[in-house]
Amino acid sequence: MANPTGIGASVRRREDQRFLTGRGTYTEDIKRPNQTHVHMLRSPYAHARIRGIDAAEALKAPGVVAVFSGADMAADNVNSLPCGWLIHSKDGSPMKEPPHFPIARDKARYVGDIVAVVIAETREQAKDAAELIDVDYEDLPAVVSLRQATGGSAAPVHDDVPDNVCYDWHLGDAAAVDAAFAQAAHVTKLDLVNNRLVPNAMEPRAALGEYDAANGDYTLTTTSQNPHVIRLLMGAFVLGIPEHKLRVVAPDVGGGFGSKIFHYGEEAIVTWAAKKVGRPVKWTAERSESFLSDAHGRDHLTHAELALDKDGNFLALKVSTLANMGAYLSTFSTSIPTYLYATLLAGQYRTPAIYAEVKALFTNTAPVDAYRGAGRPEACYLIERLVETAAREMGIDKTEIRRRNFVPADAMPYQTPVALQYDTGDFAKNLDMALPAVDYAGFARRKAEAATRGKLRGIGFATYIEACGIAPSNVAGALGARAGLYESAEVRFHPTGSVTVFTGSHSHGQGHETTFAQIVAERFGIPIENVEIVHGDTAKVPFGMGTYGSRSLAVGGSALVKAMDKVERKARKIAAHLMEAAEADIEVKDGRFTVAGTDKSVGIGDIALAAYVPHNFPLDELEPGLDEQAFYDPKNFTYPNGCHVCEVEIDPDTGVVSVESFSAVDDFGRVINPLIVEGQVHGGIVQGIGQALFENCVYDEDTGQLITGSYMDYCMPRAHDVPSFQVSWHEDQPCTHNPLGVKGCGEAGTIGAAAAVMNAVVDALAEHGVTHMDMPATPEKVWRAINQSRPAMAAE
């Protein structure tokens, strides 16, 4: 009988009970005896030389324990924050990698750069004292935008990178692309902006550092998506702490979306300062600090061209992208616009030749790194805007041009011209499922009805594919990754038959405590309530690479399966001994171990008890206990894919865009918990709609000040901005190279949504001669586009 809480069951998230009743334990909730608080004094200048820091008055302020500057960390040989991915330029030279110290030493390089820290008895005292610090700044010219950074007269962000170019990288066959363009019947060209975003996780970043003088142990509690990686980076490269002396704990974490993958300076500061002052040191960001200092996302300028034959078949694609790195290299920033972007430029299409070049530039802005989707949304947006533009230019239906160019299901596995090999996928099926779901045949009628009300109506498609799991380690290493990309799991049966799972993956909203427990419950036929999931603590979990890139189930879940395989092999041996049978005769089903052809059987609980109370146990063959660990390193990426369709209505008098419907058809491989998957897709779609219509991080190009530094200026999507979503999927294309057959779902909604929304907006505006609009499609931008077209339409 199927386990009602096993694989495929829509089990409500077990962790939500504590989250929804205020019983979660977040970093800010943790209070230590004798705890102090630190305030980060941040530069008000985008680019300034630090000529001196006078903290005398601050040190006299009430409650102040200490004031530190970059010079103090330098005296203790604190090193730069490392970048985790080395990229080489076209000429083979390594990327420029200027130092990024936790506290700035010679210059401040963006508004929000830390220049000093104040530690006091209370947060308020530290903040008040920071205002008494006199920093002697020499204001310097700032480079804020990508266009400024590429100018010949641009001031260097780093003195040793005079042209501001971190790397100039490429991928693909330029000669083959040029040859294909020479034969093209039609070329579609687009210049695109992928707007900068602020992550805005519900919980701001926080960190608590502790030092135990009795044994020399450090503990960092932090809002991290990957505590083991933070331990490695901070311990080995920044503070020089041996790993066995450094514990990193990531308790409940209120969202991340990529922004909490990275090692931030604040984590190193509180850990280092805890030893300096001999007391715990705590920092929690204010929301305004989050806007200034969290790693931002996206920020690309791209010119793209698609070559087609007379029938609309794709011949070649060439792409030239400028990518903003911000002032410093964040942990994985260099890989986002290269191996997580350009390798996805084939999309779902059999484009024979592709060439991409990416120039990464330093600017006097906050560092830019992974944000939900991390390179994949940028690639999807580029491809899908090109495809719909080409369809309009050539007079081909937007669905038909896709069908003509899809990689067929029977061509799998399919080698793309940009390095990746897709293992499975039926892209046409996604489209076939989407069309009736959105009543595509009835769109013309709905458009005509909207016109009677004075509204413009448009429909847009986006067929996406993403690469998840970021693997295998040997391939990633050859491409510049400075870490392994495996995952670990430990499955520990207790004498009474309950189970504790230790996973290197980290949950910050994904529902691991439910989904992972379902996998164990299914395998061993036990109630889900008897399975505990432990994560986020380097002192408990053997090792792990954390959660990002929709890798939790595909990589972490596969490690869990491998550990369960080991448990089952040992349990089979114990069962054979208990029932005096040959091991080869033991059959396993739903957690019961049966002697083939008989009614003799024992449950996993009986076996666990025998393993820990070995009165009747083959001690000469097996050691006691039932506790196994495994590591899993994937053989390939996984490739979730789908078709997203958006329908919008626009009020031409105000420019307001209303999302009337949104349908997502996805291929996630095997689905473990449909309820959680649907929730993940919903959240992703909202973030994609947010980028398309609302969100935009803007710096003043003259001063480098962050203009959108609060929710008064940075618009987030709200519930009334989105419709009820239609979400569906099929499971007949499982991943072929992991034991669960899963592909990942956490980023899919974000990857497809922005392109679908913008295609719908442009479709609605087409009658006004609008062929392209950059995100976000704000009411003002839409209104201006409509009104600029009206004189031309009147003249006609």
C-alpha cells in the first residue's frame, strides 16, 4: 500500500507550524549572555579615499565597548573575501581580482561600503556612537552605470584595473555564426536591459559571533544558505581559523533567493571582533542596510542578433553582453553571466551555431551576484524576446515559430552548441498543454472585447530551460569553480525505529523538513512523523554545499537516496540473520524485509532494535548500529523546462499594466510533493512579474547614491498585482542520471515569467508601433510609449 505521506503526496509543510505561530528561531531571536551589538559605519560616498578616521569621541560615548577600522583588521592579518569562481578572458588571462576587505582600508568604493564598526552594549548606543566618528574622505569620481564604465575616460574603481574590466570572456563558434549570418534571409536585432534588482528576503541578514577563550573555538550564527561554505571561505581564506575550531550555524532563515549564499564582510567582522572584545558580538541589518549592502542581481546590457532562413528556422545567434560586477567580486558573481548564462542561450531550440561574448565590469555600486535563477532568467529573457520579435517581423505565429525550432523529444540527449547536453525534455508537449489552458484560440475575441472598453490586450509566451544542480565537480572545477559541488547526507536509525537525517542542503523556505522526510517515509514504510531532518549546523552535519541553483532534491536528495541504499543493504543482512535465511532470499517492500516465498518478515523497526541491542546479531560479520553516510556528485546538470503564458491588459490613459492571467506548464521530472512545488512556482512567478513590471534598482549616475533605497522608491509586487495562477506539470520526462528522477523547481517561475510578461506587454502595444520596451514596464514608461506613437498614428 502506498505511503500516504510518501513520494507524490501533497503533505503540508511540517515546518510551517512553527513559522506561522511565531515559534521559529532566527538569528535575531538568539540572545547570548553578555552579548554586545555592532553597528557598521558605511560610506556615504560612492568613491572616496579614506584619509583618516578619528574615533576618539565615539569611544567616550555611553555603552561603547570598542571601535575598529580596516587598519585593526589589517594588523591581525585579516585577508580579503574570496571569489569562488575563476574566469579566464578570451586571451587566456585570468580575471582581475582586486581585494575586498571586510572593512575598507584605503578607499570606499560604493555607498554602503563598511569603513568602521562600533561595538556597544546596545544596538542604539552603537548607532549613536557611530555618528561621532569623524572620517576624512576625499571624494573621487564615481563610475556607476555600465555605459559609464566602458567609456574611455571612466575613472577606475580599482587602481590596478584601469579599464574597469574584470574579464572579457566568450563561448561558442564565432566563425560558424558569421557564416550562418551571411546566408540568413532575415536577421532580428535587439538591444536589451536586464534591470538591476534588490533581493529583499523577508528576513534581513544577521550574524552573531562568539569566541570561547577556554578552548579557542569560534561560533558564527548567520543567515546563510550554505554554512559549510561560509566556514570554509571565512575560516581558511579570511580569518585563518582551522575548520575544527570554527562552527557555523544557520538556524531558521527567512528566505534567501541567492542573496544569502555569499560570504559577507559582516560575518567575518562579528567573528573576529568576538575574540577582540571577549564577548559575543551581534549584528542585524536594518532594511535600509539591506538595500545598500546585500548583493544585487541581474544588471546586464546586451545586444543580440538572431539569424533565420526564409521559413523562420533559426540559423545562428550572436550575443554581446556587458555585466555589472559592482565594486567587488562577490562569492559566485563571476560565474553568473558566463557559465550560468551563456550556456543556456540555446534555450529549447536547435539553433546550430551560437556565439556569446561577455565583458564584466567594475562599478561603484554594491556587488552583484546570484539572484533567483542566476543567469538563467537573463538568458531566457534574451532568447524569448528575440523569438517573439522575429515572429512579428516575419509574420509567423509566435507559437508556430517555436514549434519549427524546438529540439524534438526524440533527439534527446541533445548536445547544444554552448557546452550543455540536455538529457530529457518534450518541449512541444509543454506548449500543447499550455495552449488550451490559456484558450489561445479565443485570444482574438478577448482582445476585441477589451478594445470596446478602451483597453489594450496582449498575450506573451516564454519557453524556458534551465540548468540546475551545478555539476559535476570535475567539470565545474575545469571551468573555474573553486569548490566541489556535491552534497552529503547521513541517515541514522534509532533503536526504536525513528530516523534522523543530516543533510548538507539548507532549507530557507523550500520545505526540506517535509520533502526529505517524505522520501525516507516512502523508502522504509514509516510514518513521516518518525523522521527528523537536521540541517544548517557544521557541528552536526558532516559536510555540505548548501542550497542554491535548485539543487536540493537533485543533489541533496540523491545523496539521501545513496545513504538509504547503504542502510538498506545493512538492514538486509541483519534481517537475514534474524530470520535465519540467506541474504539473497530477502525481499524488501514498504519497509518490510521478507523471506521470499514465505510469510516470514521483519520490519525496519525490529531491525533497528537488533542493530542497537545486538543480543541476536552477526557481530562477526557486522558492527552494531544502523547509521550510514553518503556523498553524491552529479553526472550532469538537470534541465527543468516549461512554457509560461501571460495575458495582460493595458489602460492607455494611465499606462497601468494588469496581469489578467498567467499559466505555467512545467517539466520538473518526478515531483515529490505537489503542494510544495506549486508554492515554489507561485513565488517564482511573482518575482518574475516583479522584475517585469515593478522592481528597478537605480543609482544616481552623478553621485552614485542609491535612489531606490527603501520601499518608498523600490516597488515590490503585492497580492493585488497578480492573478490566480494556473500551474500544471507532467512527469513523463524524468531526469535520467539521478536516482530520484527529479529536476528542480525552485527557480522556474522566475525564469519564465519576466519574458512572458514583457512579450505580452509588447504584444499589447504593437498596434501603437512599439516593438520593444525594457523592464520594468512601469505605467509612466508605458504611457509615454503610447503617447509618443499617437502623433505618428494621427499623421497616417
